Amino acid sequence: MGELPHLTAPVTLGDQAYRAIREGIISGSLKRGEKVTERGLAESLDISATPVREALRRLEQDRLVERVGPRSVRIARFDEGELREFTMIEDTLRALSARLAAHKSTAAQRQRMCELLDMADELLMETEEVGAGSPRERELVVGILDCMRQFHALIDQASGNSTLIQMLQMVDAFGADERRESVLQEVDSDRRSAVRDRYRQHRALYDAIAAGDGERAEQLMRVHSRASNTSRLAARFSG
């Protein structure tokens, strides 16, 4: 076979719309069960409806939106059984990702993991200086959660397995917003212990990855992911 020409893959408006809407779902700015229209999303993104339509087709395939009309969709909301199955899949995938990251992560990736944990540590110390349940405390906790989300994304990347990364990106979108809210609820009810516990788990996980201990990293991640998902499901379906 003759050599084929190299193709360029520019980021299209459809790609950008897909990422923006997906991020809106993950962050919770687009609420589960909320009905949205192509026109409304296009106006919000300041683009035409065509790339939004393309993005929504992809999000339908990801099961993050459900078509309810010719030009409208609803942000997907899953029942308890579906979410429990998603979390079982996520726990397994994240554990495998941590094991691979312990063996395949680069020095630069490990340095960035450490930097993110240090940033979270500074925010955690600042929470000690503000009033419990105050708006500033919640703001700091959101900052810590953002650092931890980046930390997990970096572990996924460090696994070096494109198929695993793609699968993790998909399952992550099913509950990131609820995970954030469940942690904030724990902080409100139990002050700072929930955040401290999660932070310590991340430090131990980093130590295992930095030491190249794949078995330990896998074990820690499985426990951490299961605890996080159990808390999230309890918050979602309590009462």
C-alpha cells in the first residue's frame, strides 16, 4: 500500500460545543433532568445551532442527554440501579488506572500530582481559619475538590491506556456533579473531617504511585472510589 497523506484534525466548533456542554453537565451547571433546547444552548455558547446539534448527537451516544423533541433534549437522570452499576464499573476502572499509573507515570506527571496535592493542602489549612459552614469555607472546599478532580484526571492520563482513559471519561460524567454536592453536604454536617479523610487518601495514593507500587495503588484507589461513590449514592437516594 502506498503512503497516505497526513491529515490535520482541527478542533471544530462541534468539538468545542461538545466539551462545553459536557463540562456543564459534569460541573452541575446543567442540572440532571433539566430540559434544554438547541437554540438556548447555541445562544449561551454564542454560536450557531449546527455545531450544538452535532454536539448533542454525541452526548446522546454518551447517554448524557435524552432526546425529548426535534430541537430539545433533557439532561439524563439515572435511577438507583443504573447508578450503582455505573459506580461498580468506575471503581474497577479507576483501580486499574492507578495500578498502571504506578508503573507508567512520568516524572513530570508525578511532579504535577504532588503540586496539586500541595495546592489542596494550602486550601485545607485555610479552612481552619474560617468559620465552619461559611460561604468562604464552601468556596475553599470547592477549590480542594477541583484539585482532586485534576489529580484523578492526571492519574488517568498517566495510565497510558487510551481505551481506559476514554472509558473513565465517560463514567466520570455520570456523577461528578453529585459527588461534589455530596462532599459539600458532608462538610456542612460533619464540618471538615470528610475533606481531611479524602485528602489523606489522595496523599497515600500518590505515595504508592510515586513508589511504583502498582498493587498498593490499585488497592487504595479501589477503597477510595468505593467510599466516594457510596457517599454520593447515599446523598442522592436518602429518604
